Amino acid sequence: MQAYVLFATVRASYSTFWARLRASLIACLSRSCYTHVMIGFADTVLDPSSKGCFFYDLESTIEFYPALGAVFRIPFTYPIDLNYFRHLEGKPLATWPTIRRWLQIEFGFNHGGTDDCICVVLACLRAGGLDVPMRIVSPVELFRWLRNRKFVYATDRFSGFRIHARQLLTS
């Protein structure tokens, strides 16, 4: 069983002013270009965003998602059911719980889960059998954690990124 973790940057031409502002804040606080994360499993991508959770076709997302920056292939021990998150479909996800969670972790307090992109993806990874640390609070921290565990990935820092990302789906 394979899952895919997809990282995105927010590029100015593809988003609203508020989305760019939020992405700039995330990029500034996390010191990274990766400002969003999604998860794919069984040909479907779950995209938990400030506009709501949306479900997309995996291959189309790899091909056409305008701000896609990296894709990891993750072997799962257990299948995950993305339908568990259908109740979030189309519901806007607030930014403030994410900022509160960051501050709580920064100052050493326990935090409750939110429904932001990183919490949804981490919940899926844990359901699939990965022991992901609770301290991961930003997309770049998850990116580094996955990269350090030697999972196969492709990034847009190399030419032929979309071709390499499509090859991850078929290999």
C-alpha cells in the first residue's frame, strides 16, 4: 500500500490576497517555501485547506496542481479511509487554531488537534502505521522528517519534476 504526501507553495498568480498573506506568514514562521501539505491514497488526494477539504484525482493533482513543490511516496502498513474526513468537505478551515497550536508547542504546552492541513495529514500518516512525532507543526518539519527517513521523493528544484513525480506513482 502506497500513500503520497504532497507539499505545495503558494504562488502569487494562483491565489487570493488573503491566501498569499497566510502563506507568507507560514513561510516566515517556518522559514520554508512549503506552506501547505496534502495526502494521497488509493488514487485520491485529500486537500485540507482554508477553503475547506477537497478530494481530487491523484494523477490530475500531480499533473496540474499549480503550486505543487514536492511529492513523497510512503509505504503504509495499514490502509487509510480518506472518507473519514468527508465531514470537512467544503468547510473553510480557520487559521487561528493553527497559530495557537504553534504557540502552545513553542512554549511547551499540550495542544489539541485542529483540522488544518498538517494535523489532517499527520492523522492519516499515523492511521497508516507511521509513528510521526507530535511536535511536527509545519509542512517543512514534516518534509524534513520524511526526507530524513529516506522516503522516495521528487521536488520542483530539479528539472523534470512532474515527470519524476508521475514516475513515483507507477513504480
